[in-house]
Amino acid sequence: MTKNKLLEIKLDNSIKKAKDCAFNFLRYRPRSKTEVFEKLKGKKYNLDVINIVLSELELKGYIDDKKFSKIYASSLIRNNLL
């Protein structure tokens, strides 16, 4: 196995683990992109891996800051916190 192939496998594995972590975090409630970023950063994932995961989650609609903002604002209004 070449060194490049080994690095590629390690990167793919790290991306998969970071995605699993992000999905677990998103399972409980909607999250902002910043919240997911901070969670993955706190787990010590490489910034390149984090950016790849965030881009994919946004592209697939799992992270949507506009939608999150509306849900958050509605929650504040509903609970008389504004």
C-alpha cells in the first residue's frame, strides 16, 4: 500500500467518524452550523475534515442556518423569552 493511499484511507475514516459525531449531535434538535463546528472542533477533528463534513451536511440539508434561525425565534416567542 502506498503512502498516499494510506493517507487517503485515514482521511476517509476521519471524515466518517466526524459525520457520525455530527449526526449524533443533530439527532436531538436542529443546530446551527457554528454549533456543529464547535462540537467537531471540541472533539479535535482536523479543520479540513470539519469543513468537508459541514459542507456535505449543508448540501444535503441537515444544517440550514436560515431554517434554524426561524425555529429558534419561534421557540423564543412561544416561550415568551423575547
